[in-house]
Amino acid sequence: MDRQTPLNVPEVLDHCISFVPIPSPDLLACSLVARSWVYAAQSRLFRAPHITNIRFYDQEEIVWRFHSSLVSSPHLFCLVRELALGSSLFDHATIAAFCEVSFTHLECLTLWMPEPVPKEEERSIQSLFSAPLAPPT
């Protein structure tokens, strides 16, 4: 019989992980400690990604790594509650790629682009706003 420790109680684990700062390599490390820690760490890590003010072209890789992690792990969609995207480096294809992701629990969205959206891409961006939201949990 397994002995119940405080860090095996989800509520206690969530509370402990809530003190780990974002962004932090420690938060990523927490998600690798044990299976029981994965959800708590990932939900904190993916709750409010703000990918803004990227100034260097080599940092654009960060954006695409985040996008590919969402696409390759669909269970992360429901963890994203707030999303802020914007940079002078973002092109319309980058924004459109994020619009194709089905964020099921998105509560707040901020998009900033350096120029107006072309007509042919308006529909994909509008799909983010018209996606049905799940009730708050």
C-alpha cells in the first residue's frame, strides 16, 4: 500500500508549484520530477504564455518551438487561458499558424501586429475570437 505524502495530494502540489516563478527553468524541472507533478507544472507553465517584444531573429525559434509543442501535445490546448502574441518580427503566417490551434479554454487574447491584417487572413484570426469557450473551471 502506498503511503500518502503531502506532495501526492494534487491541491497541495498545485499550491507548492504556484510559488515557482514564471518563466523559470525550475518550472520545467518540476514537470520532470514525477508523473504526478506533470499536470501541475504544465498547467502553470502554459496558463498564460506571452510571446511579445521579440527583437532578434534567432529568438523567433522560441515562437515556433512553443507552437510545435502545442501541436504535438494537444492536451496542452486546454491549459492555455491567456495568450499574448506580438512582435515587430511576426509575419502574418506566424499569427495564422497560431490561429489554427484550437484553444478550448482561452479567456483572454492579445494580438499585436506591426501592420494591418490582409483580407485573406482575417478569417483565421476571427476564428480565435469565435471559438466556443469552455466554462471556467
